[in-house]
Amino acid sequence: MEKQILEPSVLYKYREDSTWTEEILRNKQVWLSNAEKLNDPLECRTGIIPESWKQKNIREMEEAQIMGLVAPLPSFRPSETLFSLSPRDTRRWFKKFKTLSHSERMKAMRAIYLEHGIELSRPDRLFDKFQKQLAKVGIFSLTERPNNELMWSHYARSHTGLALGFREQRRISSEVRGIHLKLPTPQKNRFLKQDFSKK
């Protein structure tokens, strides 16, 4: 039997009473922060990836690319012809290829693939690309609970702000424009008064 996940109908954003909060209501747009600008220093951090670990994994991925060229599946034997090369030129190419260093092999392999209209992925650029992509991700943090005392204290300026409720609307296409995301209007006329002094 498939497990059913219940999703809340409303998610909340705790805010201080400020001009920025009024902008959310007026423009129906919210700010999407990137991971570096979140207030929790540990949130969304990948940490420093050790250079030795990166180089080891890059090398493994590159060696897998080389294996795909010199011993392709399912036979695990070199092809008699490599792309448009004749059988004789293919044997010469592989003979020279065996004498090259790892970096030279990668360069030669990328070159022959590119000559035939195929651009190989670049494991050596993978980690930098990942960091750049992560820096572009926008985050909008919401919670299921409108009555969390700690959230009111931290994000709603010591209980003087408000919690905006966002109701999900299925099949609505949200537009991403730079760092703003158009969302349905926060719920109107549903203010939650919470008195934390009474237990």
C-alpha cells in the first residue's frame, strides 16, 4: 500500500512589521535569499570539500570516460573503428593513446569526440559548477505552524510582527524574475492572535 503524505493547506512566513513586509503584500512578491545570505550560518552549507577528495573523484570520473572509449560495453574490447577513422588509423590512434599521460589522454579523447560533434562532460569543472549553481538557488523558508514561540521571537521581532499565510494553488505557474517569485496573495483577514504569557 502506498504511503500518503498529508500536505498542509497553508504555510506561514514569520515577518517583522516593516516596509519589506508591506512590499510582499503590495507587490505580491517575495524575496528569495541565496544560501550564503540565510541568517543561520549552518543552514544550506556544503562545507569545504577537501581538495584531495575532489581530485580523487574527478580522476575516477575521467577514468570511467576513458574506459568507455577504450573498452566500451558490452564487449569490453576496443572498437575496430573509432568514429570516422579506418581500422588502421584506429589502431594507430589507440597505440599513441596508450603512451600518453592521464591529462594528455583526456585532452586527446575530448578532441576526437569534439571532431565528431560530441562534447564530453567535464568532471574537472563539476565542483565549481555545483558551487555556482548553488549560489543561484533562491530559498523561501516557510513553516506549517503559525504559533511557534521561538519563530515569533526570532523572525517576528520579539512577537511584535506577523505571520503571513500562503495557501498553495495547484496548477498555477509561478514566474521567476531575477530574485523575485510571484506567489498567490497571502491569506487576508485571518490574523492569529497568540498570547504566550498564558500557559
